[in-house]
Amino acid sequence: MSKAADNITPLVLTYNEEPNIGRTLDSLRWARRVVVVDSKSSDRTEEIARSYNNVHFAVRPFDNHRAQWHYGIADTGIDTPFVLALDADMQVPPDVVDEIEKTFLSGNYSGGLLPFAYQYCGQRLAGSLCPPQIRIFRTDAVQVAQSDHTQSFTVAGEVYRFRSCLIHDDRKSLERWVESQLRYQVLNEKAALAGKHPALKTLLRRRGLMAPIVGVMAYIKAGGPFYGAAALRYAYERAIGESLFSLRLINAALDGRTTKARDNGNH
């Protein structure tokens, strides 16, 4: 086994990830043990995952991302110093594993900040609006928080900044993507009304300006016309997500919930 396999357990959360999970687990064949925590999938996710000899498959009904990650880290028998936390649409290319072994594990780091390379059906974008995230961490140094619709990881100690990128390539259906966005924006709205988002961004969303701004920024960052349909798809995804968020905030203003949230905060 490699140095990475002896020290790191990849942890993957899944729910109906049949279009993605095989590619993710293919990229983790170097690992001695991969833990998959599934939220009661109804497609072939479990069948595919269990076909890999290094996968430990666990099922936990989903309540929120924070609780799901806590369960995976603490209650699935992980015995390595580090966890590599992945969504089921993320792949770990060889250069990430190489950097883990040659640089990350040789330092006194509590966590690692990993950037993302976005792809659509294997076609890579020039860049994305997604910032690097802590995705590798010591199990005894990590704190997991629920940040809007998803989780965030923080660590006590020094953080290493990776040069190599995780690959993000989600191939689930457009219908599934829209369904997820509708659910995410409910949580984002609650956070914005509670004052947990930057005031300027919330104002721009209420004015209906954030969606076109983000759409243009995403298109340019993704490579614009030089990256064809993939860049256009990314730009529309980001603009539509922001549009749905703005619509929820506009509805909140129309029915008075913005005022109520402000008044409750003052009390």
C-alpha cells in the first residue's frame, strides 16, 4: 500500500449517484478503505459501490449535511489520521495523490485546501467561481458546520494549500439539478433573511441584479466562447441558481417576511 493509503480514508456521501459514483470510486482505487455513506438511494448506487473491493458501504437517512459528515467521520470505523471528504461527483486525479504523498503528509498539517477543476462530461473548463475548500483533514482537528445548503470544514492547526485540483464532473440529469437547486435556495433564503450573507449580495439579489452579474462572471471564468457548450452550461447553471435565490428573497419582501426577520433580529 502507498503512504496515502496508510494515512487517508476517502469518505463519500451519496444519494442516487448512479451516473457519478463509478468514476469517483475508480479514482480511489489507491485507497485501502473507502467509506460511502448513502442516504437511502433508490437507483444502482449501492450495487455499483459494493462492486469495489475497498468500499465500506453504510446507510444513514439524511437529515442535514453536517450530521451526515459527522456520522461518516466518527461512526464508520475510520482508523486513519486523515479523511478525504468527497461528494459523489468529485474525482481524485493521480497528481492530487502524488502531492498528498510527497508534500502534504510530510508536513505538520491539520488540513488541506483543495481547488476544483470543473468539467461537463469530461470537458474541462478554464476555471470556475468555486473557491478552494478544506477537503482533507485530521479526524481529531476538524469542525463541521452547516453552511446554508451544505457543509463547511474548518481545522485547528496549519492548513496546506494544494496546487493540484479535485475534478468536479456531475452527470446527473438536468431535472435532478433543478430539483436540487429548488431545495438549496430554501436554505439559502433562510440564511440570508437571518443576516448570514453579505449585505451587498443580499441587496443585489433583492434588486434582481445578482443573477446576470454572476452569469457573466461565470461565463468569462469558464473560458467563454473558447470553451463552447461547457462554459455556456456553467454560466446558465450559476445564473439560474442565483435567479431562484433572488425570486425567494423577492417573494419574502412581497409577503413581509423580510421585515419580520429584521424585527425578530432586533428583539
